[in-house]
Amino acid sequence: MSDTPSAATRAPAPGRAAFDRDEQRRRKREAVLRVAASAFNRRGFANTSMDDVASVLGVSKPTLYQYFKSKQELLYACHQVAMDNGEAGLALADAHDGTGLEKLVIYLRRYMEGIFGDLGNCPVLTDVDSLTPEDRADVVARRKRISAATKGLIALGVSDGSIGPCDPKLASLFALGVVNWIPAWYRDSGPNTPEEIMESFATLLISGLAAPSAPKRPSAKTKKKA
Amino acid sequence: MSDTPSAATRAPAPGRAAFDRDEQRRRKREAVLRVAASAFNRRGFANTSMDDVASVLGVSKPTLYQYFKSKQELLYACHQVAMDNGEAGLALADAHDGTGLEKLVIYLRRYMEGIFGDLGNCPVLTDVDSLTPEDRADVVARRKRISAATKGLIALGVSDGSIGPCDPKLASLFALGVVNWIPAWYRDSGPNTPEEIMESFATLLISGLAAPSAPKRPSAKTKKKA
DNA sequence: AGTTATATTTACTGATGAGTCAGACTAGCT
DNA sequence: AGCTAGTCTGACTCATCAGTAAATATAACT
């Protein structure tokens, strides 16, 4: 019973079948998340039933529960994707060697890409209050860290002179407001491409924040850095 | 029984009692709206039950239905208040004789005042989708007019030179995003006063939008006018 | 073929919450 | 006092979903 000749012809490699299964499962889970995120964004979390999500996918409701244990977990996953994008942006900014303003723009661009992106369109703006208490605590804490980091980038910019004098907290709320509001109006079918929007918003933010004398476009590396 | 001495002492004037009743009714209706708006804003429309609203007011649920015929009507009223503020701002801007940028700032300031204001804190960001189809159509149409007017102010600013070259549509989404996101984070108990926030945001917007060579603060009336 | 693990569905349960109804309470009027 | 209109409440109903259980299909492997 140990030799498996047919397995060699049917299944290319020993663990391969299991891998394919897992891979399919992963894909399906992602499809569920994508559809749900889009629906939550468009019609709101509370106005979207699990049956709605299921019918878009052409399956029945209980199937969804194979991939997410509850509707709230689905929402939690959406929040995580959004925050992953934020943190990815922060990491990029951290890696970049430049002024605070440059870092800020790199970060926000990456964050916006996430919002527009493939799996994106995640309900950044959706009910934190619909989460379970534990999930909510987690999301709130993580968000707080992201906000604090945003504030930190702006404070850095103020101190290195790339950003004009301002209250970093308020300025970060200003910038995050612009970005977080995007899902409220952006539609794939709209007239503007994500690139146009990001470009335009980045320009507006830069000129809004830049120190009066500083160059508007940080195309040339300027100061501070070694 | 025809002479009514007690009426003279109790009720000052013939129609006065009825007036007082109406006045009380109006006040109560407003109280309901204020509490509901605040709750909708904090926890979301769907996460707020009519019982919640009632218990904050110390009354029972059916009482609310004396003042609003449905939960959706309550939401509709919230939207109306927010849009009233927007339109009031537009009227102010229209009355002001100055550059497009000045008008824009006047408008947005007034709009923000509404958001912070007494009856304010209205769920600008809340489900349009929870409204009845008719109400939704109404709100969407009115919002569209407000957006268009915002866009118009920016286009005016671009053409009169007070605002740098930009796509008015995207710039208006930028500005409205900043403002509409405020209810998502502002709390009366927070560290910043509405005045600080408005001042700060106005400054950031002005420097973001102003034409490169134009004065950053339109403190002295400069050009065009007269 | 048969056996097992996984995937999916139809048909339910149970909770929540909007909205109603019939009656109680109050205040103004005569 | 007694009548009337306006205001409020306790106790319902009824619809909508989130989530589950049990049964059925599919595929993977021997």
C-alpha cells in the first residue's frame, strides 16, 4: 500500500494536490472578501446582507461561512487590508531617505494605491462599531498607531523645514480626511483614473503643507540627509 | 362659566396656549433630532436603535414617533440640516464680493461651522443608502448641486487667478473630503476647539490651492474687486 | 468499486429592532 | 366637576437577517 503508481500519473507531486486545494481555498476566500468589501463600501456594512454577498458570487450563504466565521470577521478583514496598506506606506516612507514631506507623500500615495487597488476599495470609513469588542480594540489601537506615525512624519517635516509651521495632529487629520473620504465617492466607472486622482491630491497636499520657501515639488533631494 | 378669570391669570392671551404648545413641540422635535444626529454620527445609523435614542432622552420609543414618522425621516432631517449648512455657506460666498478662493474659504468655513455647531454634528457621512428611495433621490440631487457649486467656486478661482491651475472637480473632492471627514473623528471632548480646527484647515486649504504667486493669506483685499 | 475529506446547499432557528395599538395620563377649556 | 385634545407608555406584531444543522454533491485517493 505504500507504492502509489497512479498518484504519479494523476497528481504531479506528493503534496501537490493538497497545495492546489489550499490555493483554491485561498482564492475563494479572497473573492469573498473582495465582493464583500466592495458591497460594504457601496451600500454600507449594515445594508449588506450575507445573502447579497453570496448571490453576487453565485453561491449560497452558508458557503461564505466556510471562509469567514462571521460577518464581523469579514469586516475585520476589510479593516486589516486597509491598515496593511497604511503600514506598507509607512514602511516605504521609513525606507526612503528624504525630507518629512517626501516621506509623507510616499506614504500617502501607497495608502491611496491600496484604496484604489485590486483588493482595495476597502471600507476605511465603515463602522468600527460593528466589530466585536476585541476586534474593535485591535483596529482602534492599530489605527491609532498609524495616525501617530502620520503625525510623526509631519512633525519630522516641520522640524526639517520641508513642511511649514503647523500643528502636526491637525495637519494629519487634514491629510487623512482627504484620503479616507475617497471611498465615499470614487467609482471605477468614474471619469478620473486613480493615477490622476493621486497625482492631483498629492500636488494639492504638497503645496498645502510645504514650507513657503521650500520647492513645491521635491524632485531634487534637498537638505538634512547626510 | 363664560367669564374666565383663571384663564387670564394662567393663560396670558387667547391663542397663546396653543402657541406655547406648538413651541414646545418644536423644541422637543429638535431635541430628538439633536440626540439622534449625535448618536448616528458616533455609532452609525444602523447601530443606533430608536430605543437608544429614546432612552437618552428619557422617554419611550413611541414618543419619538410623535415627532418623526420613521427612523428614516430622522436620517433625512439630518441630511437636510447638513445640506442647509452647505447652502448657507454657498449663499454667503455668493454675497461676498471677492476672489474665487476667498469665496471658497467663506463657504467652507460656514459649512464647517455647521458641522461643529449646535444642532450640527450631523451625519454627513452616513448612509445615503438607508434613506427611502424618494428621500435618497432628493438628497443625492441636492448634494450634487452643492458639489457642482463648490466646483464652480474653484473654477472661478482658477479663472480669476486666485487659485492655481488645477482640475476643479478633483480639487473640490479634495476640499469636501477634508470637511466631510470631520465628523468621523471630532469629539467635543477632544483637545482642539472648532475654531482652531477651522483656522488650521482653512490655512492648509488656502496654501494648497492658492496660485503660486498669490498672497497666502487673503487678509488684505487685493485685486479684481472694484 | 469503495472510502474519506471537502464543498455546497436547502431548510431551519433565534434575536433584534422598527413600527403599531389601545389605553393611561395631563392640561386647557367651559 | 366634566369634556376634549394632546401627549405618553407598556405590550404587542412582524419582517429581516445572522448563523446553524443535516443532508447532498464532488473530488481525491486506494
